[in-house]
Amino acid sequence: MQIGVDSFVATSRPGPPGDVARVQELLEEIVLADEVGLDVFGIGEHHRADYVSSAPAVLLAAAATRTKRIRLASAVTVLSSDDPVRVFQQFATLDLVSQGRAELLVGRGSFIESYPLFGLDLADYDTLAAEKLELLLRLREATNVTWSGRHRAALSGQGVYPRPLQNPLPVLIGVGGTPESVVRAARLGLPLVLAIIGGQSRSFRPLLDLYRETWHASGHAADRLFVGVHNIGFLAATDAEARDTFWPAYRHTFGKIGRERGWAPPTRPQFDAQCSPHGALLVSGPEAAAEKILQEHAALGGISRLTVLLDNSQLTHAQIMRAIELLGTQVAPRVRREAAPRPTG
């Protein structure tokens, strides 16, 4: 199983010089993730003052010049509100800079600011997602594309450059629990990454079974099936330290989102329940974290990759760095060893 880190580049100091400092911290975090042997680092696109991540490809390209092995991904790119031609060009360029380590994880995003920002109508939410994904996949298949749709000017055979080193450029689909999105990804033969940020992880098993069933029914090769999971988490030396450190950060972030969306504020008992063995939050010491990842792997019928959002505006850079170190040096080796397929016969 691959193990990695996601970041939204959260900041408590919006605007220069705070953003300058946060970007430098981010690059140090990605370098450390590479050094401790993690498999992937993802940056999620957001268009809000408290996140310095409106242009993931730029940040990932900067990281590519400082790292050697780790794969560099968006987590996610909000393709519905972007131009697929520019998205493809940016990640093809990232692939060249990183010498074949780029991944493009596309989805609809958890916030809607990008739609009015780029002059798009939320009433077109579904058609934007389907049409732009179709064009993106056409672009990675061929240099010259003839295509027309509702939401973008037609292409009449123009060449789209540069071409990536990887052929094809990896395109993954990020979903939050919508069956229609899961079925679409499976029918298209695209890897799936499921965001599990609340509830019990095992309750998502039917959704992943639907993906696997649709994948096989669509005639795709079994050895190409790929299921990833994204969790929110934090690691410290002990379970108690991790929970006591992360609770104020979690309360701040989800309290703010809750006020925007009309949710009740989170409580400590709810948080502790989510940190329990079957809850969605990966907040613990290294031993419990490894056990929980392995349990999630079994409960979901096997997963190919797990990434942890180790990022919150209320956490210090030192705390994030320590969490990355623990994930790479203590958690990932055990998970890879115990989750590896066992020889048969």
C-alpha cells in the first residue's frame, strides 16, 4: 500500500509576508516527506484567504526541483471550474519538471468559490464536470484533438503542448461519496480516491464495492484497479498528545465551516468518537495509526493508497513536520509490510 500526505496549505496569516513563510514551510514539508520515504504528496486547490493553494501545479513544480522520488499530485484540481487544456498543459509541464512524477487528481472540490470566480453557473455543476473530464481524457490520448461542447470553445485539431513524460499522464478521480461519480470513474477505467472525512470508514465499503463491480463489468483489467482513500489526521508521540493537540485545530476549522453551512459546532465527545478505531479521523500515536490504517484496508476490501491531510492553520510547522516524520518512519513501513499481498501456493 502507498502512504502519503495531503495539504491545503492552510495559513493563519493570510497575505504577505505570511503567505511567503507558509509556502517555504510547505516546501520543507514535501522535502521531508520525500526523505522519510513517503510515496506521494498532494496539494488541494482552494480559492480562500486561509489557504495558499489556488495554483497547486506551481507549488508542486517548485517541490519537484527539491525532491527525488516522491510522486506529486493535486488533491484535488477543481476541473469543473478550470480549462482542461490549461490543466493538461500545467500538469504535463509538471511531469517534465519532475521527470515523470506528476499525478492529476480531479474532482468537484469541497467549496464553491471557484465557480463564481471564473464566471460559471452552479446550475451547470453536473454538466461542467462530465464535459470537462471528457475533454481532459481526449487531450491525454492525442496531441491534436477535434472536440466541441457547451462550456468551452471547440477544438478543431489544434495541437496541445507540451506532452508529458508519462504516457498516459495519470488522471485519478476524487469523490466524496456520490455513487454516480464512482460509477463514472469505473466505467472510464480511472483510479478512484475516496475522501473519508466523517462517519465510520467501514460504512463506505458498499461504495467501493460498487466501483469494483462496475470496473469488472466494464471489462477493465483487474490488475489496473486502484482505490485510494483520503483521511484527515494528525500524529504525535502518543494517542493522548495527538488528540489534545489536534482537537483545538479541528474545532477551529470545522467550527468555521459549520458556521458557513449551518452545521452545529463540533464537540469533544464527537471528535473523540471519530478518533476511535472505527472513526474517520486518523489522530493518534504511530502504533495506533498503523493499526487503524490496516483495519481500514481490511474493512474496505483492500486499498492501494492512503493519504493523510496533515495540515491545519492552527498547527505549527514543527508539529506538521513531526507528524510527517512519524508517518514516514514508523507508520508506513509497518503498513506496507503487513498489507503486502501474501504468496500463494
